[in-house]
Amino acid sequence: MMLITGGARSGKSRFAEQVAEKRGGEVLYIATSVVTDAEMAERIRYHQQQRPAHWHTFESYRDLGNIILEHQVQFPTIIIECITTLMTNLLFDIAGETSVEDMDFEAIEQHIFAQTTQLTKVAQQADSEVIIVTNEVGMGIVPDNLLARRFRDIAGRVNQQLAAAADDVYLIVSGIPVPVKTSE
């Protein structure tokens, strides 16, 4: 299992795709984004155009461990793009229209951790090389609102969980991969 992290537009996806291309063989790209507005639709379209046309895409953000189990024989490489978006979708699945002040962040975090724990366990044992992309959201200023602060905290803990389980971890800085943890 490989974890690739970094800031927004740092080159994380491109690096993940380069690693997959070098490995060769069939690639399954699990995209966790959902179209919520015109901007998100454009972002999704951009990422789709960047991927090789022969790759297979599966769009989901729930139960990714099960998706890996179902497809690991067919695909030697599986990319999950991205955990931060997965977390956002899971958060709003649980919170729905609840006001930020009334959100049960403990329940939200437990639900997200259940999903990422299942993903981590399967990814570590999968026949496929699983490449997970996530955003590093904790290197900036402390956000000025409750939702952003709580999200940043949960994301930090999830990223720690993933990094601890990964064989290889890369931090992407301005398009340059910096090895943080390697199995070599």
C-alpha cells in the first residue's frame, strides 16, 4: 500500500498515475468525487481527461475495501483518489442538513474511521498495489470556523492511520515527490 499526500494542486494525482503507469497492467481508478456543482463537474472532467483512456474508473466513496476485494484479481494496480473527498462525502452523508453547531463530530469521525479502517486492512492484504491519494490539510493556519477545524482534525488523524499502515509514503511538494517512508 502506498500513500501519496500533499497540498492542493501539488501534483499528487499525477505522481500516483505515473507510479501506476510504470507498474504496467490494468489499472482501476476509484474516484471518490461526486458532482455537487458546476465547478466540481469541471474538476472531475479535468481529472478524467488526464487519465489514460484504457484505465477503468469506478466512482464510489463508500465501502472501498469491498470494491478492492471484488477487483483485485483483475487489476494489479488500484488508485484511490482521494481520501479527503471521501471524508467530505461521508461527513455530509451523516450530517445531512444539520447545522454545524448541532453536528455530532464524534459519530462522524467514528463512521469515517470505520470506512478507512476497513479500507486499510484490505489494502494491506490485497493482491493489487493500492495507491491512496490524500490531502495534507494540517500545514496551514488554523481555520476560522468550527466545521473546517473539526474536518482538519479528523483528516489529520485519518492520514496518520493511513501512513502508519502504508509501506510507502510520499509527500508531494510543488510536483516533486519526497519520500517520507519507504519499504526499500
